[in-house]
Amino acid sequence: MTDNKQVVCQLTQQKPKRILVVAPSELAIHHRHRQSFQTPSSLSDYIFKAIAKLSIVSAMLFGISALGYWGLEIVWKYYFLLFILYMQKFS
């Protein structure tokens, strides 16, 4: 801004050909209210989204079950070791 005026140039792919000096009172902001453009969902999109959601859920369940099995395996080995030591003590 120079001398309380704003320099405005039109943006193009080429160099600007002319520069306009515009007073601040002449500047205005125009808001365009656009409606969101949504394409109608097709059957293939619906199936793809359903498969994606189901794969995420199944991966979570497999992960939880794997951790549970791992925990049970550790507990089982611990109790098995205690059982062997107990049996050796009394035999």
C-alpha cells in the first residue's frame, strides 16, 4: 500500500499488462455461496467402502486376539513351569 491506496494487478499466466491503483473504499470482497457438489453413490462405491470398513474392523479384532493369545501363552508357560517345579518337589 502506498499513499493509502492499494496496487492491484490482474493475475494471468503472462506478465501483467496494466496495473490499477484503487482506493480502499472501492475494494470489496465478494463471497460466492457454492453448493457442495456430490456425485450419487454407485453400488461399487458402496461395496468398496463397506469392504474397507470391514477390513479395518477385522484387522483390529485379529490384533486383539493375537495379543490375547500371546498373553495366555505367557501365562500358560508360567503356570506350566510352576507345575513342573511343584511336581519335582514332591516326587
